[in-house]
Amino acid sequence: MFQEAITLADFDNDGSNELVIGNAAGDLSIFKENDHKWCACNLGMITCLGVGDIKNKGFNSLVVITGEGLCYIFDYDYSKEIKSSESLESNCYTITHSYKQHFPLNIKQLIIADVTNRGSNDLVVILDTVVRIYTWEDDCEDKIKT
């Protein structure tokens, strides 16, 4: 497990934090209180993740980035909860990403914050020697723009 692939944040927007963990095998697990509540598999080597209002719509999303350069965004939706058959623990619900985009390889860290002082959040990613800032755009094909 990578150091940046674990966080404590409010994924389901209920006001309390969940423990979110990703591993090198591509498994994502979200724990609520004492339960393994949500999971996703086969994402690729998860190097970093973060939770925040990346879409600037007033609710949190989970952003997961892999070593293969894939960025997944997960939005919580009670109506789409499906019990997992792939998980070792059958009590978790499988979540599916609402958005996926290719990013540069080897992203080491991500931050969701308003770093451009526009009044909306940005996605900051850190590679070996490069920092990139992405912004969510609702009205275009590639939703996350540099």
C-alpha cells in the first residue's frame, strides 16, 4: 500500500468520516464505523486518493489515481448500492466510478483545494518533478482540464 492511498474523509456526505484505503493490487475499500461498507476491484495500482468537492457541486467525490495513469472519480449514490460478489467479504457494496480519464504516469500525490483562488476546487497532482493543476469542466468531453 502506498502512503498516499489512505485517507479519512466524508465519502458519503453524511457529516462523518469514512476510512478509504487503496492497494497496489487495485482494490479499493471504504470502511464506515466498524463495517467494510463499499469496495471496488481491478482499478490498477492505486498510488493516491483523496475526497473533496472536485466537481464544485456541494458534495464530496472520491478521486483515485493509479500508477498506470488512470484517474477514477466515484460519487456516492444510495440507489446504486449492489452487494459485491468479487469481494472476500460479501457484506460490502460494489461501487462503480462515475468518471474515468487518463492522466500522466507516476502521480505520487493529489490535493483537492482552491489553489487558483477562483472560488472553486482544483485537483493538484504531484509527479516526480512536476506539479499539475486540473479543473473540472461540466460542458466539455474531457471533464478535467489542465
